[in-house]
Amino acid sequence: MLESKGIQSSKEERQQEIIIKIALEAERRPLLESGLWFHDDVRNNFYYGSYLFAAAVDDSLALPFDREQAKQKAQDVLLETLLLQNRQAGTELYGHWPLGLNPIPREASPHELPVEIMGSLMAYFCKRYGGALNAQLRIVLNTAFGHIYRSDFFRKPVVTFGHHEAKYTAAKLIFGTMFADEILVEDGRQSLKRTLAYIRSKGMPEYGSLPWFWHWVQAFTCALELVPAEDTDLITTLKEMLDHLWKVRADFYLRGAWVGAHSRGWPHDVPGDANVLHDYVQFGDFKLPEAMPRTEYAGLLFYEAPDEVLTAAMNRQTPVEVTKITQKVIPTDSNDQPLLHSYAYITEDFAAGGMWERVEEFDNEQLRWAFSLPVDGEGGSNQLYFFHPGQGYDEGDPRHQSRYMEVLYHKNVIVSLFPIPQGEKNTVIGVLPHGDWMQDPNALFGQVDDVYFAIYLSHPYQLQERPGYIEVSSAGMPGGVVVEAIGVKESAERGIIGLDAFVIAMAHNEPKFEMGDGFSAHYTTSNGERLHLRLESESEQPRALLNGAKISLENYTV
């Protein structure tokens, strides 16, 4: 089995590593009574079956199991998965698959989501491996494509420029090509061009949208593999789209971490970057984690990002500030929505960043800000952040924030105020990665990997161990939190060596919080810059000052 060799390994080797790892798990995993591995999400059966089959037919791989038996097991699961499709024309969600399969998969109702990405990936799987499939599976697979095509699920206009429409656009191109439907291909072409023009000029409304960004990448990579090579206009536009998507990813990349704000985030994205397979193949500058919570097609499908994108993402020796704007799209409102300003400060050892504005996102999943550390392959949180819990919050799941937070971002410091009104729960929650932490009554000082953190709170706090991270809870708000991070190397250059010396240097640097008429925080950074965040009232915009001058967002660009 291949070892994780980081950047020294090739992209092909990293894909093989993923294929082998998932194939081994699939081969060892017992089948349920239904003949499937999973009932939680139908797509996982397709993914695991794909990887097991891919490994079994690749003679270059040394496998510890019988190839023919594995090949048959994979085909049996793939066949059973295909047969769950609703094949009754004229019925609701014709051509679709169920999502959850409990208790009896063949009785589960079809759902609109699985076919969006799985249909396109099936077409790619058939192109790549169809010749090695048994006759029955090949027939059922091609029949399934007919049902998908006639379902018309993708015949929708581009309105919100989100991941659903990206997958519809790719499916128009893929199934239009497959069934020689020139009108559908042209619809897909125009949808593609309109989407690319929009996100180039306005930004992606789904900023940092994990895990759905990877559906954009996979859908359009699939389309690139499946449209006619002689259609140079379409090929060129698809490559431009993929180049742009990887540029977006690279802007907020730090060794497997997705830096800054997220509009969406699942438990495998927050409070730790665990959905990293596509990054691992593309960049390869971190160790592949043991856990792979979302397999999808990273090991089987690949588009190489431009050299300049790779270089920018992987060269963080010189700190960089990333300042981006985007806008939401609300179909019921024809007016332009307010600009959203996203900030990140990225160094070789850590990053800090977030969104200046609070946004009501789907399922209230916005991660407003975070400090990020590189992915270390060990699992657990690589993010540090604080928030006031909002709608959807469950204890032990540090997502779903309320609107009661205002922020100031400046390089390695984030200042946050929590103007929580009376009647609301007054406890703020924080997430700390595991490391060496020292406590003061209203402060925390720690070292995690190659980074020191100083955290100052306006109120006392308590710590609680959670799976993969340490939870901070601070009651009695309104109040504030200030976090400053300094790399161990930079700290040593200042003559501060070791955590004890860092604590001594930072312990008397506490901010001044004022909770009288309005709310404010004053903080002088370790290198002498003065930060001031003030909120007069909930109806007024907060004031964020750097050395007495208002921090301007005028130079933020797409």
C-alpha cells in the first residue's frame, strides 16, 4: 500500500492511494441484508462500489484480496443500487433514486438530490469502466441513463448560481451529448457561459460552501471528460470554469484547510477540515487523514489546476491578505443584494479570516470567522473560533451561529463583540484545537503545532473536552473576545521562545472591553497596532478602526 509522501508523491499515486484505501474498506465491509453497504445515503453504495471495481480491474495495484470476487461484489452492489431508481415514467420524481434507504431500500421514496451528482458520475464511470462490466450491469446502467435523460430534472434555468444549478448545467451537457440532443447541449452551453460570467464578475454566492463546492468541481470535470473533443468552444469554456474554480479554492487554501468564512459547513467541515480528498490529490502537501467522511470521486476523476494556481496556494512563506467581495442572489428580489466582504490573512503556519457581514444562510450554517491550522492527518479540529449559538444549534455541534456578533479583522488578530440582548441565552461558545493550553481567569494562552494563541475574554469561562476539540463556554454576555495568533518562528525572531515566554509577553496585553452605552473593544496588538471595534446600537453599523482610522473595504475585489 502506498504511503502518504506529501508533495513528493504524484497526483496519480495519490489517486491510487485513495482508490486502494476505499477499496480495502469496501471489500472488508459486510453487506447488509439488502445487498448494500449503506442505508444512510444511496450514493455511498455507488461510490464504494466504483472504487472496489476500479481497484479490482487495475492490474498495476497490489491487492490483498481476490480480484474476481471483489469485482463481483462491486457489480452486485452497483446493480442493486441502480435498481433503486424510479423507473415508472409519469410518476413523481421519475428517473430519481431515494436518498435514505431505511428500513427497506426497495420501498424508499425517490428524492430529488442523489441524481444531481450521481447521474453525471455514473456516466463517467460507464465511459471509463463500461467495457469491463458484466452484460447485465451494463444494460441496467444504460437503461438508467435513459430514465435520467427522460426525467428532465436538469431542464431548469440558471437563477441563483449555486451548486444545484451547476450540476444541472453539467448534466445538460453530459446527457445532451449522450442522447445527441443538440438543443439540450446548447442550453447547457449557454448555462455554463452565463454561470462563468456571473461568478467571474460577482463572485460565488456560495462562498466557502462546503461540501458543495466539490460538486461544482466534479460536475464540470465530468462534463469535460464526456463532451465531444471536437467541440472546442465547449471544451475551452469548461476548462475556463475549472481553472476559475481551482483559483477560488487556492485563494483560501492552507495545506488542506479552507480558510475563512463558510456559507455552508457540515460536521466534517466544521470545526475541522476533514473533507479533503480533492485537495489531497490536487496539492498533496499534507498527510492523508485516516477518516474519509465523504468519498465521492476524488480518486477517480481529476482536473489539474494551472501551475500559477498551484504555486500561489502552496507558497505561503510570505504572508498574504485576501480581500474578496461577493453577493447573494434572491430569486424573489430583482434588486442587487448588498456586497459581502470576505477577509483572510494566510501565513505558512496559520490563517485567520472571515466575513465582515452576518448572512442568513441555508440551515443557518454560516461560519462567520475562524483561525485555521494546516491539516495534520490526525483528525480533530484544526479551527479556532467563537460564536453565539443560534437557530439549529445543538450542544456538542459547534455550528449554527446567531446574528449577535460584530467583528474586526486585521492580519493575525480577530476582535469580536457579542451584543446579546436581554432574553436571549447569554453564553458564547468557543472551539480550541487540542494543544498545550494555559488558563488565566479571563484569558487562554496556548501552543498548537507551530502557532501560539492569545485569547482574551470579557467574562470568565469554562472548558469541556469534546470529541476532537476543547469547548470554551463563557456566560454573562454581552461582551467580547479577542484572539491573536503568532507563529513560533516569528515569535522566536522577536526573542520570545517557548510558551511560557509567550504567556509572559502577552499576559498584560489584555484588551479593554466597555459595555455601557454601546459596546466596544480596544486592543493593541503585539506589534503595537491599535484596534478599536465599537457598536453604538443594533440599528447602527459597527465602527472598526485601525490606529484611529476607519478600516476601509473599498479595495475588496471579486
